Amino acid sequence: MSVETLTIPTQTVAQSRIAELDFHNIEFGKIFSDHMLVADYREGAWQTPQILPYGNMSLSPANSALHYGQSVFEGMKAYRNAESDILLFRPLDNFKRLNISAERMCIPELPEELFMQGLEQLLRLDAAWVPPTAGCALYLRPFIFATDEFIGVRPSSNYRFVVFTCPVGAYYGQPLRVAIEPNYVRSAEGGAGYAKAAGNYGAALYPARQMQEKGYHQLIWTDAREHKYIEESGTMNVMFVIDGVLVTPAVSTTILSGITRKSVLQLARDKGIPVEERKVAVDEIVAAHKAGKLQEAFGTGTAATIAQIATIHYKGEDLELPALEGRTVSNGIAAELDQIKTGQIPDRHNWNYKISL
Ligand code: COI
């Protein structure tokens, strides 16, 4: 397949569903735009993609992804600027991470042109679905899964790459109550924790549900060896402001390298805020709280954006954090990041990929 001048065969919907969408009341992840991009991998090569009406796909009951979890995904967002162009936030970073995840799961590398041109043509077609509303975005969900009809355990020979999109509002509608997980493990050294692999999320559901039943929204995972160091939260990386310093666990093979995470750290450094990427002990967070030095805690993620943490539970105690209004570091960075993504201020790091309509 020559992807340099990729012409994507497109089958459009007879009738758009966009009239059913209330742009001022969008729930996360439940409404899907009209079209999707689909490309298959067979006979050792990615085939010409297609754009099709969003809809169900038929699968063999022996589909190997369903049985053994050979499936990886990404989450990214597109916004509108004042000129009504579409601004896609850091898509090449998502592309690179998708291939890092794919490699870990023995899934063949996806060509950049297929990803970028596929996204661009899909977004041009469904441009009307990019919300003009503040605080909303078009969420893109690229994913690749195995499609062999075979139940022996081995890497599949066939795969499908799909991108669908959905207009979204906030993922978390309120400040979070999180609990530090002292027993279960999300990821261990040598495992696949750095990959955005479907199974990482499935395996986290049971421990998360235990805590949700006790009134917490999310877990904060700790390291697999000692449960001593903080890793990440269910859908986001985590950051703390301790005595004016922005502290976050360094990325490693057990932590997902978040794109919002690195954007937040860059903006903090630009503002001259001291940043430390290192091991963060649970005891340090508890001690900082006791000493009145834990000023802010928040999660960062594409879906979550910057999600404030109100309460941290650890070993029977709820640590209540300072009020949201005084959180100058995270509030300041959140506002600036939002302005960059929506083109209200200069994009000095060239993060936006502009699609002019
Ligand atoms: C994202 O932030 O895009 C994610 O993939 C997290 C979650 C919704 C699974």
C-alpha cells in the first residue's frame, strides 16, 4: 500500500445523527459520531483503510483478541479554535505510544501516514461533531486488535485498526476521592504496565470496585514489590504540590507515559515552578499532609484532563486536602493548557495539529 497519497474510500451515512446531540449536555463516552476509520492487517501488510458509517462489526466467536487480550488503544482529543479550524492535540505522541504498546503486545507497527491521514480525513468528514462548547472536545479512540479466528495461544496474523470518535464533556464531574491501594497490583517490573493494553484496564476493575463500594472514585496504585511508592491512578497519572514543588512519579516500565502528564510538566517548568520526577513514597505524602505542606493533588489524563483530588484514603484514614480555589499551580496550568488546546494563546511548543476546513 502506498500511503504517501492515501485516498481513503469513504462510505458516508445516509442521514447524520448529529441533530440528536445536545452540545450543552454531553455525557462522556456514550455518543458516537457518524463515521469510523477501519484498516485491516493481513498477509503481512496494512491494507488500504476505509471510512465507514459508525456501527457494529462482526467477529468470530474464536476471535483471539476476545480470548487472550491482544488489543491496544489510545485516547486523544480534538478542539475547535475561534476560526472553526480543528486542533488535534499532540497526535504524533499518541501515534508513537500506540506503536510502543503494539510492540509490547506483538501487534505489527502501524504506519504514521495511515494514522495521521486517516485521522485527518475522518475529522474532516465529522467536523460538525467537534464541540464548540467550552470544556468539551471530540474524543478519538484509536485501537488495534487481533482478528485471527484461532484459539491457540500465539500472536495473531491478522489485525484491525479502528478509530471512532465521540463528543465528550468532563470525565469526572466532581473532585475525586481516591484511595491508595495497599494490596492489589496493576503492574510489575517486566510486565506490560507502560503499554495502553486493554487487559491492564480489565484487570484493574476488581480492586477498583472494592474501593468504589467504600465510597472512593479511583485507586492510586502502588509499586508491586513493597506497596511503598505511588505509581498512577486508574485513568490518569498523579501529581502533588508539596511546599511549592510539583512532584510526580517518574515514568518507568510500570507506569503509562501520559501525554497530558508531560504537557503539564512542561508548562510548569515554563512558569518556573520547581518540578521533581522521581519515586514518591506514600509515607512522604502522608507526612506532607500532616505537616500542612501537601497543597495540591490532581490527576492528569486525556479523558480526565486535570482532575482535582479532594481526599486521599490510606490505611483507614481520609486525608482531606486544601480547597480547590487555592490550588494555584494546577488551576493555572489547567487554564493555560486549555487555552493552548483551543488556540486562544500561542502554541509555543507546536502541540496542535491544525486541520483547516
Ligand atoms: C484516556 O485518558 O484517554 C484514557 O484512555 C483513559 C480512560 C478513559 C481509559
